[in-house]
Amino acid sequence: MSVGTSSAPGAHQVRRPSEDTSCHGIDPDDLPDGLVVADEQGHVICFNAAAERITAVPAAGALGRRLESALPLEDLEGRRWWQLTDPYGGLAIRRGQPERNLLLPGGREVLVAVRYVRAEPTGPVRRVVVSLRDTEARRRTERSHAELIATVAHELRSPLTSVKGFTATLLAKWERFTDDQKRLMLETVDADADRVTRLIAELLDISRIDSGRLEVRRQPVDIGAAVGRHIQAYVAAGQPADRFLLRVEQPLPALWADPDKIDQVLSNLIENAVRHGDGTVTIDITASPSPREGEDTGTSVTVSDEGPGIPEESMNRVFTRFWRGSKRGGTGLGLYIVKGIVEAHGGTITVGRAPGGGALFRFTLPVAAPAYLT
């Protein structure tokens, strides 16, 4: 980046970043982070669009000004940061400042990192390059982590309290209870242990989804048979058989997917419809256009009910962490995990309103057949 001089002595002219060619064809205005560059005299010679957005300072008002004036940063104790760091003085071996939280005028917090550019290792500073990032994304992540910890602590406390209470009671007063009472307490302990196991499994799934490490082991999957097994389990548990309607369009393309993870998706969606919906739970399985580019066919599964449905204003939050409807129990993590599993398969999932007024979830998976079968 360069600084021009006018014919008038002492006049200081600057170029907009887009006029300079020293970035190898990259326009600083295209950078996602704020970029501010000062020359050897400490005058701002670059102030990109992201820096304008983050600081609310127009580039025209910053270019040519002293760095400490154009970007008046303070530390969290209210001290002027440029005076503390003294980029053009101080030790000649310094290479910059690590990223830290600083304050703009008005108290807005930003993440700032600084690089000192020298022509030789201990020579004078030729450029001060400042990177600015908004803290909102980090704050959202921190809030999400705090919510996760609070939810996990709450969900673990209840079953573990029950487990501890019943086991302590049995150990202390075993002889006083009848066999039926012992069985009831042990069954409760067993059920609560299952709750803890499910929560831990959900946390592991979330960790893998967030880090992009969710593994998909593809095998041939008979999606109709998989849905049928879930329906049979509900009927065996006491649900009336006529509450479920399974419709399978034939022929279906051969589907290659992870059978365990698809079972997890089906379990969540059907359980939601049974627990929170009313009337008939309808599952439609059809051939559909593949969501993956380069493939013609995919498989869609639609789960709908006849209950009150999901409010319109909540539709865009259904697949986020901790979302719960007015009557929802549990951790609020199930649909977030469902979306992660479907997308790990290269598929898509949507939510809407069923013809009968209830909730309607539809996920579509690519065929994803191995190359030797295509």
C-alpha cells in the first residue's frame, strides 16, 4: 500500500485500498475482518469496508489521520491503548500485539490484533497492520456453551438424584422392603440410568456435528422396514395400531446410508409426532429428486401428525439447540442432532404444516450408491 505526495510541501494524500496493487489482486474491502494500516509516520493509509462496519467510522474520515485518532482504542480498564503499546517506539524486537479485547468509543468491544512491519528485524516500523473482529460471534458461541452446560447440569441432576436416593435407601433398609418394592425401585434406577446414557450420547453427537467429525458408515438401508420396526415398537408399548399410517411409494431407489443414524432420525421424528401431536401419525416414503448435485434420484421421508402444529414464528428455530415448544420436554437437542445427521449424509430437512394442521417434517437423502454400482 502506498502513500502519495502532492506538489504542495507537507500535503499528505492517501489512496483507497482498491487503487493499490500491492495485495496481489486482492481488494482489502473483500476481507471479512477489519483491516487498518498505518504508514511509518503513523498516518492511516488503509481502512477497509469491514473496519468501517465494525467501528462505524467512515473510511474517508479515517484515511490520512493519525492512527490513534482514527482508531481511539482503550483497554478494559479505560487506558488509551496506543499510548500503552507505543508501536513506533519501545523495543525494536517487538513484532506486534496478540489478539485481545479492546473498547471503541461508546464502550463497544472488539477483538484487535496488531502486526509491526519492519524492513529489517530491528529496524524502524514501516507499517502498523491492525486486524479488527466483531466479538458478537464469539459471544454467541460462549452463550451457547453456557446454555449447554446449564442444560446438561439440570438434566443430569434429576436422574442422578433419583439413582442416589433409591440405591442409598436399598442399601440401608434392604430387609424392610418387599420384592415388589425392590423391583419398582430398581426399575426406576434402570430407567434413570438410561436417561443419563441418552444425554451423554446426545452430547457426543453434538460434539461430532459441531466439529464436522460425524462419521457416516453407509450400507444398504430398507427405509420402509426401518419405519415399520419403529411403528411395531410403539404398538407393542400400547399405542393403538390405527394411530399410524405408513405409505411407501414403489419403486424406491436403493438407499445407501448409515442404518443406526437413520434409525436415530426416525426415532426422534416419530417420537415427536406421537408425544406432541394428535390423531394419526402419517409416514410417507417416496422417491424424489436428489439433494446432491450430479444425482437424479433420492428418497424422501415425511412424518406428519394432526396436532396443533408448530407456531409460524418458531419454524426457523426448530432445528436449533435447546428449542422446545410449549409442551416439549427433554433437552431440546434432538432435532438439532437430526439435522446434523441428515446433512452429514448430504441430505436436507425441512419443517412445515401438515394438511391436517399438525407438524410436518420431511427429510430427503441422496441415494449415495457406491461408484461400482452406478
